[in-house]
Amino acid sequence: NAGVTQTPKFQVLKTGQSMTLQCAQDMNHEYMSWYRQDPGMGLRLIHYSVGAGITDQGEVPNGYNVSRSTTEDFPLRLLSAAPSQTSVYFCASSYSNPGASEKLFFGSGTQLSVL
Amino acid sequence: AQKITQTQPGMFVQEKEAVTLDCTYDTSDPSYGLFWYKQPSSGEMIFLIYQGSYDQQNATEGRYSLNFQKARKSANLVISASQLGDSAMYFCAMRELSSQGGSEKLVFGKGTKLTVNP
């Protein structure tokens, strides 16, 4: 049982380059989300999705795009990387059953550096 | 406005003693869930404990308990009998349910770094 799989684990980009962080889960979770973690800032929500074809913005969506064409996959796209996007990125998923614990299952993270 | 506030950037505790990590939250939704996660230096996010807004009793999971005071909007994590392996970042988080009954986003506080001294 793989859980939440994030790739790559490390990435170095030059300013202006684009790339996609991949996230896949095999637990049939409706809810998927992307967070970035910066020192002293906790985890901040970038985008999230409550099901295939449905996405919404979180706290810090600028500079990022997402899509949810399948239940399993939720890629995060950096359109034109900037040094301010240097961070650790986490993908997380959960069930969306009201009243359930709905705890998030996290991927192992992607450390991104933008030079 | 920040929805989750953790006022202790860092905490120290002696091994085998108990420690309380503070968390206050802000919501107008009567239905919500509160979570605590642990992040050791390895970087993984580990779920610790959950409290639902309608739960009558405080949640407990082994050495972890959640001191839930609904009127004060606080959800403090209590770790009993601290161990060296408890040294980590601890994050409080809240999930609000939408008016349609489906889940909404989960937001995190900035975290508290706990150091357990031998």
C-alpha cells in the first residue's frame, strides 16, 4: 500500500523555469491538497481539491496551478519559478466523510530550490 | 486573520515529565475538527490525535491527550511522560465542514518546537 507518493524528492530550478510536482494516492481519497512549509510559517495551503474536476485556492495560490483529472492524481505546476518559491512542498490527502476523523495522509515532501 | 494560533515557538521539558502545547482556534462554524501532527527532524508529518467539535470527551491516544475547551476555543496537546524521541515540531490544525456537509480545507498553525532534555 503506497499511500501518498510525491515526486521528485529534491529539485533545483532556475528562475523562470517551469515544472510539475507530482502527487498520487492509492487510497481513493476524495480530498487532496498541496502545502508549502517555510521556516517559522508552518504549513500554508496552496491549492486543494474535494474531488475530480474540482479545485480551489488556499492561502498562497499565486504562482501555482493545479488540476484534478482523476481521483488519484493532483499535480502542482509552477508556471515561472521564482526564488520566493524555494520551500518544502507537501501533498496530502484524506477522505471527505463528514463526522469522520478525516486525518490527512502526507507525502514525504519535495525540497525545491529556485536559484 | 489567523485561524490557528500556537503562541509557543519553542518549549523545553525534562524527560519523563509532562508538557502542554497550546493551541487556540477561531471559527464560527459549529462543526469542525482539530488535529495535532508531529514533525520530527526527518521531515515526515505524523498524525497524533483528533478532536471533533461535538465530541463530549477529550481525545486520548496513548501518551497524547487533547485538552479541549470549546468555550475558550482551545485545543491544547498534553504529552505525558516525555521521551527523547518526542523532540520535534508540533502542529495544531483545524478542519471546518462546509454548509453542504462536505469537507473543507485544513489549516495549520505555525508550530511549536519541543525539545526534551535528558
